[in-house]
Amino acid sequence: MHQSWMILLLCWVSCLCAEDSTPYDVVAAATSLDRLIDSSLSQRHINNNPTASADVLLRRTFLCTIGRIPTLSEQNYWRAIPEAVRHVRLVKELTNSEGWIHHQYNWLADLLRVESQMMKKYRGDTYIAWLKKSIRDNTPWDILVRELLTADGRLLERGHEAVGYYLRDAGMPLDNMSNTIQAFLGTRLTCAQCHDHPFDTWTRAEYLRMAAYTNSAEVGPEKSYQNQMRSMVKKQGDGEMPKAEKQAARKLIETLTGGVRSSTKDTIKIPADYQYTDLKPGDILHAQTILGDPSPVSAGDNPRLVYAQWMTNDANPRFAQVIANRLWKRIFGVGLVEPLDNFTEDTKASHPELMTAITTLMKTVHYDLKKFQQVLLLTKTFSRASSNWENNGTNDYAFPGPVLRRMSAEQVWDSLITLIIPDPDHRRLADAEPLYAWYESMRSKTPAELIDTIHELGKGIDERNKLQQDIKKLEPDRDANKRDIAALRKQIKQIRDRLQNGGHEAPPGESSNNRMEPWSAYRPQLVRSSELPQPAPMGHVLRDFGQSDRLLIDNSSDINSVPQALIIMNGIIDQDILRPNSALMSAIGTTRTPDERLSCIFMAVLSRLPNDQERQRLRSIAATESGLKNIVWSLLNSHEFMYQN
Amino acid sequence: MSPLSHNELTRRRFVAALSLGLLGVSVPSFMSGSEPVRTATVPHKATAKRVIYLYMSGGMSHIDTLDPKPGIAVAGPVSAIDTSTSGIRVSEYLPLLAKQMHHCALVRSLSTTQGAHEQGNYFMHTSYLLRGTIKHPALGAWIENFSGRGNPTLPGNVVISGGSNYPGAGYLDGAFAPLHIGKPSDGLQYSHAPKGVSDSDSQKRLALLNSMNHDFAQLHPVTSVHSRQSAYDQALALMKSADLAAFDISQESREVREAYGDTPFGQGCLLARRLCEKDVRFVEVDLGGWDTHTDNFDRVEDNCRILDRSLTALLTDLDKRGLLADTLVVLTTEFGRSPEIVDNEGRNHHPKAFSGLLAGGGIRGGQVWGSTDERGETVSRAKVEVPDFNATIAYALGLPLDSVVHSSAGRPFTLADKGKPLIELFKV
């Protein structure tokens, strides 16, 4: 048995690595991590948790790789495969499936604070599409980070979308620097933005030197373009531009030219409120890094390139370690270093040898995050029963298995829609194509043509403002004027559409796939989290369950709350899941006996069959329509559904 | 900040405004020419029963709002206007609030050590610095810990439009974590059983749920699972509450709703008033958009238009209903903004000096505490650190500032981390 298992494993490994030039043995790597965990457990006189049941492992693997529970047909497929080979094949297939892209994106979006609307000015669509493509292409982490940090050009131009990383913090270059260091080096510099760091070694001057790498890049609309437009308007000579036209012009230029222009300057001026005596306000500092190689910028070099190379270099003492630790936590529930982003010189991992091993692993796989996570998913530790462990600030976790945790907001929503729509991973809502197309049509206009557009847009804005005033006048007697108000609203909408097509606002994208079969009968918003606006609006299941507001790095929360209980008890279940055409109710419709129904419900919601006790208790209840709905409701509200075991 | 340095600073905090009480209402304390005395003993008599806490997220510019510096370069285009209290002037962006100054105490000498949003926000809400190893409770949870709920069927701690990682109950009972309301006009969503589900079905559903959860809770005795159970218990109690309609602002007349302003913040203030009427002890309403690194003047003016209208409506409405006497209204933010006007008409973060406001709940209106230098750069008088500000709120509520609470790892903590309340702000 053991031998045949090994042979199959080896076959699989060779398939997995077939496309690589240098084959890499993920299973051997997993085994060597297991060896380290085992020896540290025995040093601590702690036993490994027993192996998790096949049911638990299947559900956990789905949640950890593609971020949702398995569908009934997926379960039927995988349960038919012998247990001895199931997990390795499952890991391979899921990490190469569409669901993987959704789940990786959700993690990255929380880390990078991705927004659909950045600084209330820039549309995130193209940047988001580019991030998803990078995940699909499995761009190595060091390359992705370099692309973000050195991005230049316009947000809406293909190949330059990564500038979204800087536009996200437009006007706040110092904050952008702190965020970068926190996200990729797990180091908090924010304190040193204003004064010497009280707990760490950083001084304010060191911080400023660090900021000098990015400080001179021009982030926002193109100034040269703005000036050109301004002189065009002046030449026309009809005096001051009307307010509405000015507004239209500003918005148009922001959308059209928003992006980043590189500079070869690597200096920063000491600000007026500098409080130490080593330097004076107005002194000029040159760029220098805070850790490892000082990386000065030679004349003519792009400082952001020097900065990105220092950041992502194998020699950087924190780059590989921080991403390895982040992903370790993502798979097992606890980091080897906690918290994930407060590394200091005194930081000690709970398992120093293991930390070194996974840092080396990250470098060995050349920052291939998929391969790295495949290794962790194939450890024996991942296949063990979970622990009831909580961090109280003083205790280390020994890693006898993964840790029990509540699903993330995205896992909750994505699992719920798995019970509503068929094939949830392929239904789209977001679409950046209309925005790219809009850009192509606008960029080819001559300045004179643009001026005409601006005149037209200005008129539209004036018209819209006037109609809005008219509505205000009718509002006090809302009921009597209902019809007139509706007519005015319609006119406003027409103007808005015209403005969008004419270029004041870029058109919203909605994928045509959204309304195709097999989804045409379902609300357009029943799509995976990553297809919805980023972040989802307040009041959405995602926000109630703690989706990040995207203001801060890793700002999602898994705290339980009253609104969560209310929305699950009284909202989405009766609204969507118990409707006759939901994926779950359709599946129940194909069953014949109460016993079959029970099996179907338990499998669909909890990925397991009911036990004897449950069968006995629920069999007669499952015989009626309302009883059956009550059972579905109770399973979806249960702790068991909500926790990743 | 370590406790040591904090003590040191408070010790250094000088002395002397006996004059305050004698001078009567409207003379700002800095006009007496000497530093106010900070008494060490804290008499304990609550002057407020509840708090409406208005949080200006992103760092509200003090210079352009409550601490104007007209006529010099740092002011930019902003001028100052007179208020209902002679001698106190505020920014021209706050014309309505100016007429309510007789209810308000301005604190112009706030100072924090935290110049980044996450850290500053956390410090203001909890009085402790953000650390990786522990989560501290925010004020609302402390209040419920010491005073219980004002209304047994409504939550004691409500946060309207707060961020996704708002500090919750920390090491206190998870049931004290705030109830978050995303959109005030939607009220508390899903607070009724869905249409078509009968009472008897609802009961059957709950019985089934309890039997499902029983074993799981026994097998997994962790705080998270326990807190989920408690969230369900609270949700069910709320659904049955006779005061549930407090969450529904559509029951207010159109005039009242318009007075508060048709903005999420305005409607949030109105919701806060409705909840306070039903004795919810702590309601926070957040207004974002203050991180004005660019276009500071346009953006502060826009934000002030919202704040001015809503805060004024709140104060007058509470006053009219007799609630202002025992409801403390607090306005605060994580830090101020730099006197320097940087590229693109922006102001940067400025933790060294900023302003807040207290009104009602026993506060003597028409006064100013502390001051900044002529540029608004540093505190020139009567510095108030973040723990002092929070201790002042706790003092109004009569909460024990010296009562020690231990975290699960046995670390000792107090409400407001040994901050000293500004007892001189209160009516004698």
C-alpha cells in the first residue's frame, strides 16, 4: 500500500513539474517540512493531532485553495477517487483552477488595499484586471512586486495598469512608502514618518532617505497635459472657462492621463517640522535603504528601480521571510511570526528552523507562490485534525495540525453563492474592456477635438445640475409630484449616459457573460466576491462578515457580530438559497426519499453525510417542504458551516 | 508611550486655574494668563448617562476648523468668525456650529504621539498604543463593562459607519463589542424574520440550530465560537425588543431628517439621537474624508458643510428634547494637520497639536481649554494627551478610572490608561 502510494505520488510529481525546466519535487519539500515540525513537537513533548477525516480534508482543501465549499458534483467526483491519491490530485487540480484565481485575488486585494474607486478619482477596473491576470499567469512574487514598485505610464493603457499601486495613495507618497515596507517587508515604519521610532531602531531621517526613492515620481494626472489643455483654452480666447467645463476638463484629464511618471531624482528635503539637531529643515537627503544593502542611486538611474531591486533581492533579509510567513498563516491559520507585519531586529519565530526552511523554500521555488502553497498543502500537518488554539499574546503554537478558524468574509459569501448559482467560479460581473476601449477612443482625439468634447460635457453638467434643482423644488411634496420627479430622474440618467459615452465618466463595465446561461435567471450580483465592487458596499454580507474596507493593510476581520447573525438568519437564506431555482433546491428536487434529501442537504452545506443520530432526529422533519427548509436554515446558521475545521 | 513617560508629562503639567470657576462662563482659560491646576483626586458623580461620539476619520485639520489662525500664511484662504460666546472664534467653515458655542467646550491642546492613521485611530479609541500582541477595548465596551446596558434589549455600544477593523471589546466580554450599522438610513437590517416564515417555523428552526450547535461548541471551546453564540443570543433578543424601532430613522418627520442633512453622517447623527432616547449608552458616528494631503481647503470646506449642519442639528435637537443635559457629545479625530501648506494645496499629518470638542453631559459650555502657538504647530498651554481626553469622557459617565482589569494572559489594564480627566471643564 505504502509503496504504491509513493509510486503514484512520484508520477504525479513528474506531471506537476513536466512544464518546468528544472523539475522541483514538491512532495519531498513537504516531507522535509514535516520532519522539522515533528522534531519540534517531540522536543516540546506534544503529540501530533490525529489525521483529519476524509470529509474534513476535502472541505478544508477547497476552502484553502479556491476559497469556497465544494459543490455536490465536485464532491461526487472526488469521493470516487481512492483516498490514497485523492489529496495530491486535488491540490494539483484546485491550484490550477479558476477558483484559485478568485481566492488568491481576495488575499492580495486585502494586502494591497485594492479599491474599485481610488482616491474618489481613479477607476480601479484595469488595475484589478491586471492583478487577476498576474495571478492567472502565476507571476512570481518578486517580479510582481517589482512591477508594482516600478510601474509607470497611464492607468488605462494596456501594460501600465500596475500604476494603480501608486494612484491608490496619490498625493501621499510618504504613506505609500510606509505601506510598501509594511506589506512586503513586514516592517512598520509609519511611526518614523513624524519622529524617531519609539520601539524600533528607525530614525525619522532614515525614513526620509527611504522615501527619497519614490518621492520624485509624479503620481496623478499628467501636469504637462494639463498645461497643454490650459494654453489651448487660453488661445481660444473666450475668457474664463465656465465652472462646469472646468470640472469636466479636470475629470477628463484625470481619467485619461492618471498614472505615474518616473523621475531620476533621488532626493528629499528635510521638512520644516524636523525636530532633531543632526539635520536642518531644507537640507537635502539622498535615497538610502533602511535594511541590508544601502543601495545608493547612480546618476541617471531610475530610483524606483534601484528600490525595487533592493526590496526583492534574495539578499534582502525580510522579503522572502515575510511572504513565506504570510502564506504559512494563510494555509495553517497561525504565522510562525505573529503579527505578520511587525518584524523587528528582535523578532523570533516560534519555530526558527522552520522559519528558515520556508524562507529558503520561497527562494528555491523562485517566489512561485502557487508552488510554495502546494508544498504546504501537501504536508502531513495540513492533513491533520485542527486544534482549538487561540492566541493570547504570550503563547506560541506548536503546529500539531492547522488551527480551527472562522471562514473569512469572502469564504462565507463565495460558499453561500455556491449553493445558489451553478458553476460559481466562471460567472463574471467585472469587465475592464469597456474602459480600455474608451481610453483608446479618447487618446486618439486631437486637443481641438477634446476642447469640443469639454464644451459639450460642460453643457451636460449644467443641464444635469438644473434638473437636480428642479427635483429639489418638487421634493417637499414628493407624493403629489411623483410622476414629474420620475421623469426628471430619467432625463438625468440620459444625460449621465451621454456624459459617459462622451467621456466625462468612463463607462461602467459589466461582463456579458453575467447574463448568459446557465446564469441568466439569477441576480447579476450573485457572483464571487472578487467580481463585486472592491470593497463591497456597506450592508453587504461581505462587509457584515468583516471584509476589509481597504483603507489599511490586512484590514479584514473575523470577529463574530450581531449583524452577521441577522443577515444569515433573516436574509440571504430565504431570499436566495431556498428559492426553487437555487443550486441547492434544484439538487434536492432530484431526490426521492427523506433519507436521500437529508444526505443531499448535509453534503451540500457541510460536505459530509448526517450521522445516525442526526438521521433519526431529522428524517421525519425532512418529509415536508417546510421541514426541509428549516433543516437547510439550521445547517447554514450552524457553527459547523461557519468554521473552517 | 510607556506609563513612565506619560506620568512624567502629566507631572510636568503645570498648574493653577482657580480663577476659572470665579471668572464665570465665557472667558477662555488661557486669558487668565496662568496654567490650570490639575487636581489629582477625582470625585465620582456621573454628569452624563450616555455618549454620542463623532469621529472625524483621517485627521481633521484643527487650523481650518476649531483652532483658526486667521491672517497668517498657515491659514491659507480661511478666515475666522465670531461665535455665540464672545471671545471664542472658529473657522468660517463652521457658521452654524458657531451659534452653538455656548453649549461647547473646545479642547485646542490635544496632542498625540501617533502620526499614522491606524495607530492614531487605535490610540484615540482605546488609550493604548497599537501592539501586535493584544487588542484593547474601545470606549463603548469599557462603558458597558462598568455600567451595563442602559436599555436591556438594545445593544449598549453602537458604531455607525465605522471601519472594518474598529477596535472591539478587546479582552473584555465579547458581548460588549459594538453593533455596526453600515448605512444609517437602512437602520438595523434583517431584524425581522423573513416574510412567509411563521413563528412556529422560526421556533423550530432555532431548536434545530441549537441541537446542531451543541456538540460543536463542546468540541471547540474557543472564544470565537463562544462569541458567535453570544451574537446569536443578542440578535434574537434584539428581534424581540419593544424598542427596535429606535433603529428606524424613517419614522422621523421630513423636517427633522432634513435638518440633520441628507448625508450618511447626518442621518447617522439622527440615528444616534434616536438610540440615546432609548438609553443606548454609547453611539459613535464616523465621518471620513479628512485625510487632506491634497486640495485641503476645498475638501475641508466640503466636509465642514456636512459636519456643521449635522452637529448643529444634533445639539439643538438634544437640547430641545431635554437630552443634552445628560448626553455627552464628543467630536474628535486621530491627529491634526500640518500648518505648512504642501504641494497641491495639501496639509500633512500633524500629531503634535490638534483640537476636539465636548458638549452637553455636564460640560460647561462656552469655554476653551488650552491653546496652540501662533502657527497651530505645538501646544503652548495645558496639553491634553489622548488618555486625558478619554478619561474626561469616562469621568463624565462616573466610571472608575483606577479599576484594574486583567487580560486573558494576566496583563493589567485600566480605562484610559491612567489619563487625568479635565474636571475643570464641568459645571460646578
